[in-house]
Amino acid sequence: MADSNTGSVYRSASWLSAARAALVFVLLCGGLYPFLVTTVGGMLFPHQATGSLIVIDDDIVGSELVGQRFKAAKYFHGRPSAADYDPFSVGGSNYAASNPDLRARVAEDARDIADREGVEVESVPVDLLAASGSGIDPHISPESAQLQAMRVATARDIPVSNVNDLIAQYTEGPTMGIFGQPRVNVLRINLALDGKEFLD
Amino acid sequence: MNEVIIIYAVTLLLAWPLGKYIAAVFSDGAGAGSRIFLPFENTIYSLLGVNPSEPMSWQGYGKALLKLHLVLALIVFGLLMAQGILFLNPDNIDGMSWDLALHTAVSFLTNTNQQHYSGQAQLSYLAHTFGIVTLQVVTPAAGMAALVAIVRTLLGRSGKNVQPSAGGTVSVGNFYEDITRAIVRVMLPVATAVALVLASQGVPNSYEGARTITPLDQTAEMNEQNIPIGPVAPMVAIKQVGTNGGGWYGPNSSVPLENPTPVSNFVQTVSIVLIPAALVFALGFLTGRRRLAQVIMGVMVVMSVSLTSVAIWSENQPNAAFSGLAADGPNLEGKEVRFGATATALWGSWTTQTSNGSVNGMHDSFNPIGGMVPMVDMFINVTFGGIGVGLIGYFLFLLLAAFLGSLMIGRAPEIAGKPLETKEIKLVCIALLIQPMLILGFSAVTVAFPALTGNSNPGFHGISQVIYEYTSAFANNGSGFEGLNDDSIWWNVTCAVNLALGRFIPILAPLAIVASLAAKRSAPEGRGSLGIDTATFGLMTLAVIVMFTLLSFMPVLILGPIAEALALMS
């Protein structure tokens, strides 16, 4: 579509060029680029490529990157989840600090946790009461793990020092001492409690 | 705190050489990297049937840009509607409704990536890659192309003033040459490098469908868990480096599959600001006006650090809803343990300064003042800003500051030796004022009809949710107070209007302005000229930005986040 007064100067701005460019860019940016990265990335990092799955005796028991719901006393429990730990409906609570529903939920959870662990509500770490952003946060803070150690040890009838040793072993610090927060992967430490080897 | 300082430092240190490279890519002739990329680009030009050295007027350039976008919009809209019956759909996902497909297509077409859907459950691999990823590569490249066209038309190369050609029409460059170079030499190489690092950290890379697993605790009433994967890493990489922001999974980079470790979080955070900051340096290299680039960078860093500090402080305060119910600690509602409050607040501020809009925690659950920072960042929208459009937006404020500054020192308004007259100032005013008019206008109508709002939070925060959504749409940001039930015909259609106007007016109006300026005879810059590359003028521009933002939006900030904060304090 050439402008009448300037002839061929604007030929590149034609609809045909636009349509051809759109098709070429779809194939290049939406086809070739993701295909190459996915192929190369999949070859270089096969374990990560399929979701960092934990395979034990040929069974897939979970993903290192996806938290699970735990209720039994013999396991460490994870954070509250607005998605009920369903990875297809991931999400946070999106409660504002001023939303009374948030305070009601926190109050109820705090009472439950305090009763279960035999402590005062004021000593329940925040992360154990705050719903994560993803709804599948696989981690809790080391303090939240320590809070649960006695209950886990009692349920398993093992010395609490064994459980504490395991917490120390499974606590990941900040990368290079700088990036990120100290944390414990709940599924991995629970697998260790069950005596299941963790294999990549 | 060290984490924040290191991330700022690393980003700026990487942006400098990248900016130098980008400037060389768009220099006269074949440009940097031509030995590797030019044969490939020549193939593209022949497939397109264009001559890359053909000059275009600003109208021709703008038309080429708009036409390409319109065709892409139709392709992506079709893909979204029809994905249910097409291939590459292992999880059997249905097509979208017309209004959701419209909003999604426009949202990604405008480099916004506002999402009224949840990707892992509502997009097939076909729509995700061929539709979404295509736009995530092309749209930042289009922004970069427009910026380059504007910069070289106004400021010329090597500091030389542009003089009108004999016929009176001014060439601003060739759109297809600019966008192809931006895609081939900048966006795709940077995204590929980032994608492979993310892949090493655990971001999935597979065309296979979801995996089903049996959870460990049999008493937890969860018999199976389906883990969605896909070709996620290439999308997450381009989403971060392309100021796109739209994630594979609904809650974006808070999801451990999308952002698995502190290392991936570091890389993704740096990627948010990397290219926008590099373009500021590129401006200096491209035009030979290094001082100007330094002053602009200084203003942007001042704005960035000030607002980010407020967000970090706020999120390290306890959430009011937890008071007396938990041990003391930062606000972790909607945040991930592996990142913590500080890294999440940093991300939240950067992602809204750059029109990226990805998140690694839920902004809806930020403390009131912490949640106000992203809103202010998006009102300003030129703290680095989106790729290309950030600097273009800054350029509008710069023109306004030059206009006011010239009047203050009693001279006829001018910039770079060109007289600033009624036509240019009118266009500046249109491009700037349409922002508060649209955001406040649509918000007022929506708040007036509670049936439309879809609020999930009551009271003052409900107002914030509405303001945030329209602000994010117009700023082409894409983040949200995500509790809002925004997949309705009202939200989809009205946001689509804001998205499109918020993208194309701020690109086309400045193109028209520089073409108009370039067609004028320039006076040599002398002792009496306004020095736009001085710290004083930087401060002047900063003051204009701050005043414009406060005058436009202070009332709604008081009605929303400030009222909420005061109510929680009492």
C-alpha cells in the first residue's frame, strides 16, 4: 500500500510484507527458538527437564519442586496452600492484609498448630501460617521444621535428636551465603524419615 | 541487603557492555555481529520480500509496525480459539472464549502479558510457543526498533544534528531491518543463554505432557498429583529478558517449576532490568551523547532505588493480620520461603518499573505501602521502563522539561537545536495525558458499578485492585492484584482497550514528534542553548516526572493503599 505522494518509498510497509513477516517470525520465534532450547536443555539437563521428579524403586514419588500435602503426625507439614497443593490450580490466597478472612484463617491455623505442637501461638513461625504464592511451595523455614521435631519424633518413637540431626542435614543455606533464604524441603526430609534413599 | 546491592551492581555492570553491543548492532552499515547473523537475516529479508535499506518516513515506519502487529494478533487470536482441536496439546486443553482470547492476544501483542487465565491449565503447548512466545520475542524487538528510529531521527549519529533531506520527508530508518536485527542479534541470543541457565536450575524443558505421581502421605486425602511441565524454560527466559512478564504457570515465577532456586531467582531478577538499562547506555553510544545517557541513567537509578527501598522496608514489616497470632517476622503471605520478603519486594518493584509484570510473590498480599510501590512504579513507567518504550516515555518527559526549562530561562523552547512548537507540545500532552484519563476514567466507571469489579478483597483494597488492574494494562505491565476476578467480558474488553492505547499512542506520537522536529532547520547548539545533558536538567526532568505523577494520581493513592495503611495502623 504505497502512499500516493511518495511512490515506492513506502513499499516495505505493504500488507503482504506484514503477512510474510508475521509467518516468518512465528516460525522463527515460536517454533525454532523454543524447539532448540527445549531439545538442547532436555539433553543437557534431563532430570530437570521433566519436572525434577524423585524416582524411588521405579516409582515416581514426587517432584523436588512441588510441595505435597502432609497430615500424618509422623511427617513434617508444609505451608498453608490456597491451591490445596494441586499444581494445575496453583495460586496464592491473594488476601490483602486488611481482609478479615485472612486474620480468621491465620487465627484458626495458629490455634491448631499451637495445640498440635504443644506451644504458644506466639512461637509459631510466620511461614507456617502464611500461604505461599504458588500454593506448592516445597519448603519451610528451619524454625518451622524445629517446631515440629518433637511431634515427629514422638509419633515415630525415635529420639528427637535423630530428627534434629536430619533437620540440620536437610537445611539448605543461602546460595554462596547471599542469595535466598535458609530452608528445608518438606518432601525430601519426609522421605528421609521413612528411610527412603533419595535418588536423582 | 547484600543480595539487593549485588543484584543492582551486577545488572548495571552487565547492561553497560550489552548497551555498547546493542548500539553497534544498530549502527550504520551491517552493524555488530553481522558476520554471524547477516546471512541469516538476508534469508529473512528475502522471505519477507523487503529491501532492508529502503528508507521509510515516520508514517511508513508506523504503518509497517502496526500492520505486522495486526496480522500477528489475528494469528494468535485464532490459535487461542482453536487450540482445543489443534496439535501439541498433550493435556487436552480447550479453546478460549472470544473475550478471553481477545484480551490475551492484545495483552501479549502490546508487550504487556496481563493474564486473565492460568497458563498451565488453559494454554496448549502450541498456543504457548507459536502464539505467546512469538509475541514475547517480537514485541520487545518492535519497541527497540521504535526507540532506535526515534533516537537516530532526533539526535542523529555521532552527535551530528539531523538535517531535513531535499524533498522535505525525513527517513526514520527501515522498520524491518531494525526489528529483524533486534530479534536475531539481541532478543534471541540473550534469551537462549538465560533459558539454558534456567534449565540447569530445574525449569522444565519437554514437549511431553503432565506427569502423575502418588503423594507420600496416604492419610492426606490426595490420591494423585499431576505435575504440569512443557517447553517452559524458553518461555520463562524471554518473558524475563523481553519485559514481557507472562508466565507459563498462573502465579508466574513464584511457582517453583518456573523459578526453582535462589540462583534462578537471581538470574531472572537481573534479566528484568538488563535490556531496559542496556538501552540507556546504548542511547549514549549510538548518538555519541554519553553525558546525556549518564544523566538519564542517574535519574532512573534514583527513582528505582527510592521506590524499591520503600517496598523492601514495607515487606519486612509484619503483616497486620498476623499480629499476636505468630512469631515476629516479615510479611510472607503470598511469598515463597526460598526467596523471602526482601528478594520478593525487590522483584515486585523492578518488575513494575520496567513494564515487565512477572512476579515471584503475590502483590495483592503485600502490605499496603509495599503494594503501593508497584502502582507508583507503573504510574511513572519510565524507570528503565519497557524495552524501547521506557526510554521513549522518558523522552516525552524530557521534551516537557525542555519546554518548561526554556520558558524558565526566558528562551524560545528548543531541543537539540530544534524549535519546540505548538504541534510538538500538543502531541506530548496527548501522549502524557491519555494515561490518567484512561486509568482514572475506567476505574471510576468500574468502581461505580460493584457488579463489574469482581473484587476479592473488601474496603479500600478493593479500590486498589481496580486501579492496579487498569494501571497495569495501560502501563503494559501485566502484573496484578490477582485476587480480582478479571476473566469477565467487562474486564477483558476494557483492559484490551487500555492495553492497545497504552502501547501504540506512546510509540506513534513520539515518532511523529521527532519526524516533525527533524524536518525543521536546526540552529547550532551554543552557549545559550538548554543543556539537556547536565545534572541540573536531569533534576528538572525528575521534578517534572514526580509532579506529573503526583498531580495525576495522588488522590487515588490516598483512597486506596494509603487509606488501607492508615486503617490498619489504628
